[in-house]
Amino acid sequence: MADQGARALLEITDLKIEATAYPPGEPPQDITIVDGVSLQLQKGRVLGLIGESGAGKSTIGLSAMSYGRGGVRLTGGKILLNGQEIRTAGPGKLRRIRGHTVTYVAQSAAAAFNPAKKLMDQVIETSLQHGIMGRSEAEKRAVWLFDTLGLPNPTRFGNRYPHQVSGGQLQRAMTAMALCPKPDLVIFDEPTTALDVTTQIDVLAAIKEAIRDTGVGALYITHDLAVVAQVSDEIMVLRGGKMVEYGPVDQIINAPRQEYTKALVTVRQIEHPEKPADAPVVLEVDRVTARYRGTNFDVLKNISVELRQGQTLAVVGESGSGKSTLARAITGLLPPTKGSIHFAGRELSATLAGRTRDDLRELQMIYQMADVAMNPRHTVGTIIGRPLEFYFGLKGDAKRKRIQQLLDEIEMGKGFIDRYPAELSGGQKQRVCIARALAAKPKLIICDEVTSALDPLVADGILKLLQELQKVEGVAYLFITHDLATVKAIADSIAVMYRGEVVRYGPKSQVLSPPFDDYTDLLLSSVPEMRLGWLEEVLAHRRMESAGN
């Protein structure tokens, strides 16, 4: 725990945060989002905030700026920043604090940057507005930060626009923007969640080094305990707006006291055994090459994989490796320039327009973001019922009965059929998308990063549900992911993709066993492990390899 003798940089006591809910057909209701949370943070220390969606992580983090988004109100408790109460501070004082004393790093850097302005102008903007330094000094500090954060060509990096750099580089540029005005406190809100594992480890290392070199205090918000264990000094576990457990990293990951914390530590450590390779082949991709219209380079290069009935093929690789592009080719959205795709014993038309109704029905897809995959104006019953009516002509009571059966299968039972997406949690929305795919009675479901936006315990529930449904329905899954823990939990076979090619392919036991090719070795070694010092060990190993080369 933090040294109680020194004055805390941030001290939050009995924090209470509320909002107003508007249930359909009912009067507005005040609800408590954060209830009685207290914490202390010293300068130069990192406190990790971890918990499921709705636990209050980001809400508590933003309260360190005395800010509540979306109508959230900070209604009780004390928030002391450098010994000064800021919860009741006026707008003028808060304007001086925000962007100077305390800064914020958002989850999605792509959404946080102005695409029309160069990176340098955005990184130094706050420093200039607060009068902390002149432009020349701010640019010099920005270049130093670019170098510290491992960005390429630091002296010229700031001349680029946001779209001209990778997602990992943009996330590090946002970290530079937060550190440029020399703040005392930085709030990191899920800064690596949207990144693949190979990029994530670089960003994690850069953030940890930058915190060490600048001496700032930091709140690090995430739902990944293995990640937060690499950068934090202490961890607070939250659930339902209340503190579950609070202590040093070593105690939280090695000797957790509460059952919820124990569940976070052990989630998805059980591996899924491979099924025998004697089932009939349901999908065969044979030497498929494809390119996007108007381009002269191949985004898929001579891809050959197969998937058997009732089994799961995991397609893994970093962003841009071609995973989702392969799914587009299989579904007919990107016609191959070479090769063929056979499904359920027949060759599929290269284009979606040339496919039969049975082709469409038997090959379904579940998308990464359930929020944008459902019409917010339709009820759960309407969403699940559309394929029942389109493919099978079900109407009235027969359709409603089948919808309820599907809801029972996805363990949502009664009471959900007339709800709207906005009334569901993230995990519930993804379950509805699963039910909609199952409604078509498919032979194959393509799952495109279906758990990447979910908390570990919710994602674990979705994976277990998919496995149970596979046993009952005999459906095959093509599971696209960059999460190796997911692969170990659900796959029978694995295809590792890199720059549009399959670089390693076979049964899970074979693909995950050495000797490895260079890329697979990098991919596997980049998966965070829940133990102290893992990040330092990996970085030291890579430095030794680089020196040897």
C-alpha cells in the first residue's frame, strides 16, 4: 500500500457518484454508480483499477478530474488533488487543473485525435493553452517524449497526420500528449484494450518507461488483470460501483482474498481439448488469393485451410494480418482472384449475389461490436425473429415460441424478448447476436473477435456458451481473434496469419508446440502472463535477441 506518511497526490474519500435512469414507461430514477469508494495515490506510483463493465472504473478515474460524463453527478465524498478539494471546485479552477495538473489518455486514440491536424500541433496544444511553455520548448519536450515512447524518427514524427501512423503509434502519441504539459497525475483509460498483443506489449513498455522517467502518478484502468499487473504498484478491484479488494499487486494476483478477485485471476486458464479429426469437412478454402478493388496488391495470398463439422478453427494474427479479410472472402463480400471455396460439399459462388438462400442460411456471422450489429429500435424478439421469418416463414405464436427457445439456449430465459438493445449489458447483447445466428440453423458460424470488447468473466461465459451450443447443434466455428487465451480455450485447430499469408497451420497441439517460426514465437511470447516481472523478462529477452542479430 502507499506510504501513509507522505501527502497523497490524489486522495479520494467515500466517493459517491449518481446518475438518472429513464426506464421505459416509468418515472426517472436516481441510481448510484459509485458507492463509498476511497483510495490514495502518491506521485510516482501507479494504481490499477480493474473490474467488469459497469464496475465504475472509468467513472472513478474521471472523478480525479472532478468530471462526470453523460449526466453523471459527483454527489458525495472528498476528492483531494495535491491537498486541494476539487469535487466542489468552480469551472475556472477546474479549467486550470484539467490538461495541466491532471491529464487523460482515452481508449480509442483514433477517435480522440483531430484527423485534420498534424500530431505535433495536437500533442503540444494543451501546454500552449495553459501557458506552461512556449512553442519551441513544447516541441522539444514532445520530441523527447516521442523518443522515450519508442516512436519512429522522433524529430519528424509530429509532422504526420493521425491516419499516417499505426494504431499502436497513435496510442503512444496520445500518451505523449498527456505527458507533455508535465502533469502530476495521468489517467490511463483502457489504453491497450483495442490493440493486438504484439502492439500491446510495445505500448505497455513505453507507458511504463514514460511513467518512470517523468515521475508522474497514474491511474491505470483496465479489465485485464494480467496487463495491469505489469504496470501497477497497487490494484483496486471494483464491482457494481464498490471496492471488492485493494492491495499491492503481488497480494492481489498471488493471494487474492475475495472470491470475485480469485475468479478474475483464474479465468480462462482451462484449455479446451482437441476433438478427433474424423468429422466431415464443412469448409475448405483452397489456394485463395484476393485483393481489394482498385488496388494492385494481394491482401490474401494463396490461403488454404479446412474446418470440420462440430469443430473450431481459430484464425489468429495481429491487426492487418488478413483475418477479417479471409472472412469477407468466405462470405462472398470479397471475391477471390484465384482459388476456390467449398462449403458443405459444394463450391460457393465467389460473390454474395451468386449464392443461394441455403448458402446464406447455413453460413452465418457474429460481429465484434454487438452495439452496431443490432438495430437499436428493434426489440430482442424482432432481432432474433427476422431470420426465422426470412428463412423458415415462421410467424405469430410459432415464431415467438421459437424465439423463446433460442433465448433459453443462450441462457437469457424469460423477460428479455421485449427488451431493446439499450436495456442489455455487453454480454447480453453478444448473446442475442449468437441467438440470431443460431436462428438460421447454420452449419458454420464465423465469429469475428466476438469476445475482444468484453470483460474476462463475461467473455469466459460467452466462450462456454459457444462450446455448449456446439455440442448440442453440431455447428462449426471459424473463430477470428488476436487473443491467444481465447484460442487455448476454444480451438481445435489454428491458422496463424501474417501479412495476408498463413505462416503456421494445424491442430492446436501442433501449432502451440515448439519449434516455432519467428512470427508465431513473437505472438505467443507477447501474451501477458499474470505474474510479477513478466514484462521486464520479455523485453530483456528481446533486447538480447536484437543484440545477437
